[in-house]
Amino acid sequence: MVFVLGVIAFAICIGISIALHECGHMWVAKATGMKVRRYYIGFGPKIFSWRRGETEYGLKAIPAGGFCDIAGMTAVDELAPDEVERAMYKQKTWKRLAVMFGGIAMNFVLAFVLVYTLALGWGLPNRDTTAVNSSTVAGTQCVAPQDADGNFRPCDGLGPAGAAGLRNGDVITAVNGEPTDTFAEVVAAIQDERGTVTVTVDRAGESLTLPVEVQETQRLFPVENGAPVETELRTTGAIGVARTASTLDYDPVSAIGGSASYTVFIAGQTVQAIVDLPSKVGALWTSITGGERDPNTPISVVGASVIGGQAAERGLWEVFVTLLATLNFFLGAFNLLPLLPLDGGHIAVTIYEGIRNKIRSLRGLGKGAPVNYLKLMPVTYVVILIGGAFMLLTLTADIVNPIQIFR
């Protein structure tokens, strides 16, 4: 039940993202004096609608997007007498660009808000993977037993590692003479030991071997061959060393800078993902025809909703929020592509007309005729055809061979 509710919740969040994208276009258009005829979420048959002022608002049956109908978006639009002077294509270049960027900016703002929420609620990933994956000691602590709910009980004292002399910044290079390169290897080397182990550390270039008393404690472990979320308490050995945090915590003020930095990181990852889209066609086809699904292949809205449901089922709401933030970055960045019918295509046409008219003005000529969108329709149809085929391929892969991020 939680899984189903999670899928529905994620799908609703996607719908809200699309609705806000279209709101971005509508609000800027209204603010700059243009007429917004219709604002709809979805496509296909109309479910319901209402009119407020000069704009009709409504919901359609197919929740696969939405649209904001601005009078005179192109010169081929039919205009009512009261729309002629307010037609979008007749407005100043900056107004037209503001409208087009309004929807894209809304996705980016929403993504930043989600990242900020992530920073405050769960912390942001520590992107220093070298430090996170190393065997460097980030501190020593007492060994706190864990209960069946995953909570740690109170404890006090230095803990075995602290009592033995381990310090913050020591790099554990071996346990009982067996080399350890990562913190996971240190844990694996100690958890089955009892009594005293010898821990070799590198401290500022000096190699030291310290005897450390292993303490028995309780820890949750996944049940072998059990359900993905099934765990059980087991007795294990521990010495009380802390690893470099995989997430960084923030307060409301520091979260602003942390979120901005992480936003730049996600933006870069998103741009790279868009650049790599054509190269993923073969991998998607392979996953449909029986091959293994590459976890780095694109996912459809359906696939993203399923992963969102799986995250909710496991209580991993930070994954839910991260995926939703990433999706909003993707929607915003993808719409920047200078291809019709995307926003980026309209932006490219507007910039072209602005530059052309500026050149004509310098030559003492009047404004040129608006770009004839009818002549661009063949290219637009090709983009729609390719985009539709890619979406169908991705959707099929998500149904036949979905990405498994939870094992």
C-alpha cells in the first residue's frame, strides 16, 4: 500500500511541477500585458474547466503535460479584434523572452527549493568521494548498541579506539596485518573479531600499530535471501571509530550556500545527461530485448514514479525528494534546447528576430516580418517524431526491464 501511495504521490508531484512550469509562462505573460486565453493541465478530452477573467482554466484527461495558450504566440495564430495589439509576437523582445524563460525558471526555482528542503531535512551528499570512501578516521566514539528499530542507545566513554590512542585524521591501513583501503573493509575486518586486534594507522606519514580491544554490540543487518527491507539484529564486533560523513548537515542559513553549490552540481550532471541522451538509445534497446538494464539510462515519468514509490516504501524520503529535484532540473534544462516545439525553440526564434531587427534598424530599415512558423513545421514534426519515439522506447524499457536501485 505504501508503495502504491508513493507512486501516486510522485506522479502528483510531477503534475505539480508541470503546472508550475505553465504558471511561470502565464504569470509573466499577464504581467507584461499579454492575453492568456487558456491554461490547462493535461491533454486530450476535457474533464472540467472554469473561466476567470479573460482566461479559461481546466484539466484534461491525459496527465502528460500541460499548456498555456497565449494570444499571438506566432504570427500564424488567428486573433480576435481585442487581441491584435496584445499579440505576443508583436511585443518587445525582452517581454517575449521573459515569458519563455518564465516556465523554465519555475522548474529551476522549484528544484532549488527541493534541494534546500533536502539540506534541512536530511543533509546533502558529501561529494568528496575520496574522503567518504577512504579509511580515514573522522573521530572516535563509544560503541552504542542498536535496537530493532534502528535507533542507537545512549553510551558514554572514549570507546575502544579512543582508549587505544586512535586520533581524528589517522588513516587505518591494516587490521591484524590485512590491508584496508576503505572504511567498509575496516568494518568487515573487525566485525567477526573478538578480544584484541592490531590496528595499523598512518599518522602524518608515520606508521603506528595500536592494540585495540574489540567490543561486542548489536547491529542491524539485512536478512540474506529476505525481502529488500527485511533486517535482523546480530551481535558484531566494533571499536568505535567514526567514518567521514556521507552527508553534510546544515542549518537554515548555511543550507542556502550548500543548496546553491549542490544545485550547480546537479545542473552540470543534468546537462551531461542531456548530451548523452542519443548515446543511450542502444542501451535502452538492449534492455528491452533481453539484456541487462544500465542504471544510467534515461527513465520515463512512469519509471521515475515507480522509483519514487519504492523510496517511499522504504522510508527513504531523501531519495524521493532528490529524484523530484533532479527531474525538475531536467525539465528546465531540456526545455532550453533550441528546438521547436520546446521553449528553447521559441527563444531561438525570438533572439533571431531581435538581432535581425537591430541590424535593420542600424541600416535605417523598419522591422522585418515575423518568422513564418509554417516553414518551420517540417522540422518541428521531425523533432516531435523523434522525441515521441524516444519517450516510447524509454517507457517500454521501464515496463519490460525497469531500473533496480533497491536490491
